[in-house]
Amino acid sequence: MKEKREAFYMISAVSRFYKIHPQTLRLYEREGLLKPSRSDGNTRLYSEEDLRQLDLILNLTRELGVNLAGVEVILNMRKKIEEMRREVNKFIKLLRETFSEQMESSTEPDTLVKVTPPKVIKVEIEPEED
């Protein structure tokens, strides 16, 4: 069985493709906006995920005029939103599993809450005398 290998790109190829100076890529790394992996020879290697991140950074800076501090805030917020989305999905899955288990163990068909019939009390009212 063949392993799926991820493609990695050297800094020179990335800078040529995106038409940016290699120093800009190094700056993004220093600022913590990009985290390329390193080869045994300490060469920066950019993955497909790094390139998606770079696309976003360049869109924010070039198209929307966001400065690097703003880019950092946006990237952190996106990361937090993604973490929250995963947590909500886990919670929903747990709720579904719990609800499903309770429905399977329920003795009352098609009911969520057991309802007891109301008691009827007969009250006689005597007419008022004038």
C-alpha cells in the first residue's frame, strides 16, 4: 500500500510563486504567522497547509489592507472559532448518543416526559339565599 506523501516547497519556490521576497516569508515566520517545518539541513519547508495560511495572510494584507498585528488577531480568532466548532460538534454528538440511548431504553413509546392523567374533583355549589 502506498503512503500518501505531502508536498513541501522550499522558500525560493514559494517566494517566486507568490511574488514576494524571501525576507517577507522570514518576517511572517518571526511574527508567528507561518510555521514552516525544517529539513535536516535546517531549510524551511512549506506544506500545503502553510500555503493556505500564506494565501490568507496575503489576501488580508494586500486586498484588505490589514497590518500584521491585525492579521495575527484574525488568525488567532479563526483558530479559536475552529476549536469552539470542534467542541460544539463533540457536545452535539454526545447529546445525540445520550438521547438515542434514552429513547431505546424508554418504556413509553413516542413520549419524552411521562404524563399522569389529571384527577377530577367534583365540587357542589349551593345556591345563595336572598
